[in-house]
Amino acid sequence: TDKVALLIGNLNYNYHPGLMAPTMDVHELANLLQQLGFRVVSLLDLTLQEMQAAIDKFLQLLDRGVY
């Protein structure tokens, strides 16, 4: 079995004030998940279309025995 995680951290949103530290959060969470045996895909500051494409690609990784 494989464990995979997709992390997306966005700093700026059109209708929300700037977030404090999503970049650091993504890096720290990625490190923690890697220590737990996950393969991690970390992406930063994506547009909506880029997020949708990343999720579509990520879903292709989820096969039998992968969670």
C-alpha cells in the first residue's frame, strides 16, 4: 500500500484577507506526512484552474492499494 497526500497552500485570495503562513504550513505538514511514510505533492499559490488540474492528476495516483 502507498500513502499519498496532496497539499495546496494559497497565500492570496480575491475575497479574503491575506493568510498568515500557508507556505510554512504546507512545508511543515509535508515534512510530517513524509515522516509518516506518505509521498507528498506540495503546490503553492495556484489559480482555480490549476487547482482543478492538480486534483485531477492527483486522483489518477489513487489506485487499488493507494490511499
